[in-house]
Amino acid sequence: VAKPTVKTSPGPARTPFSLLLASCQDRRNAEAALADFRRTGLAPHIVQTDLGPKGVWWRTLAGAYPSLEEAMAAKRGPALAQAVPVRTPYANLVGEFASEPEAAAAAAELARKGLSPYTVRKGASVQLMVGAFQAQAAAESQRREMEALGVTARTVQR
């Protein structure tokens, strides 16, 4: 991944809510759901989630909303009728970029490594993130897996 210009702080604006679009026990099914939701104009991503006795699931999520109310309002049209707003305050910040094209180039490199990145606009910059988790420990676990792939990131509250 190209070295981004990383700012010292992700900024004061927080976006701790996502829309849960689908949950699958098989990653291939989650990737198919990802493709389906992209065709509706969304920019979804998938996250591996360990549900303990229920096993490992793959969640298809979209959005980064500052409040539950804004996440609820984003449930527009029949394509999102089944979406569930969820609190996902932790993610892994790969970097901040000055433009969407710079972030997209870095995101493409992450996707080639099997990751599911997404961007969040923060003021004049674009943050490149991977993951959206309810618990900090889950985000940190993913960060360690990313480091094993040669991807530098830091776990943040989004």
C-alpha cells in the first residue's frame, strides 16, 4: 500500500454506527451479498465476527453514521428494509488521504490482499478503514492479522 499522509488524529467527528445488511456463515455468501448491495449504489464491506458458540460469521455492513437516528434514516427504499443499525465504534485506520482517488488506489491494494476496505470522509481528508466492530478486542485482533499481511494500521474509535 502506498504510504499515505497520516494525520496525528482522526478528528473529533465520530461515526460509531453502521447498517448490518447481511450475516453469513460462509465468506463466499457474504462476498455475493457484497456484490448485490454494490449494485444498489451502496459501498458495503465485510467483517469477520466470532460469535462464540454460534461460530464465525461474515457480516456485510455499510455506512459510518454519527448517531442511531442517522443510521435509521439511511434505511431508504426496499433494498435496505431488512438492514439493522448496529453500534460499531471500533475499526482499523490504514491512513488518511487528501483525495478519493488516492484512497481508492490504496483500497485496491488492500482488496488484493483479501481485505474489505472502505472510506469515510472526515473534513477535507478521506480515511481508509478496515473493519467495524462492537468490541475493541475484535478490532485489535483484525489489526494483528493485517500486520501479518504487511499492512500497517491502528485501531481507532470511528
